[in-house]
Amino acid sequence: MTVRGTIRRLRVELRLSGSAARRAAVELYSSHDFTHAAAIAYYALLSLFPFLLLVIALLGAVTADDADRIVVLNFVLRYVPTQLDFVTAQLDAQPDAAGTEGVELRGHEVELGRHVPQH
């Protein structure tokens, strides 16, 4: 094969590749693929919060005993970052006149306790 034949074949390949890329871009833009992708992402995000509420409710029912709750929280905290000072600050900042149940986080160890405010 000569140089001239190789260049001609390269031009044909580039022209066909460019034509295919243009056609793919036009078809992608004119179809409803972006609409479907947006709908899937929206509903996946929208369904995440009810799912988390269901999981929390089931964990609350399963861990009604304090010992079970400590075991589950220790398991969960293995996969959560250890710097949770902002969480404990938010839990401590919630005012409650009748008393609140709190979770004290120390590294990966969890202690449950009842906090009764002094008047």
C-alpha cells in the first residue's frame, strides 16, 4: 500500500467517524434521554429520605434496650468519621424542660444517659 492510499483511507475513516459523532450528538440531544436521567436522579434523591426514616424507625424498634442500642451505635460509628463534635454540640444545644436522652460520643465508644436540666 502506498502513502497516497493510506492517506486516502485515513481521510475516509475520519470523515465517517466525524459523521457518526455528529449523528450521535444530534440523536442524543433530540431524544428524551436527558429528561429520563433527570427524572431518575430526582426520584432517587426524593426516595432517599423516606428510606432513611424507615431504617431509623426499624433500628429504634429493634434496639429498644439500651444495651442493644449501644451495640448498634458502636457498629455504625465504625464507619462514621470520629470528629463528631458538631453533632454532640447540636444535641446538647436542644433545650428541653422535661429532660432529654443524650448520646455521648467518645471516639468509637457510645454511652447513653438521661440528662435532667437543673432549675
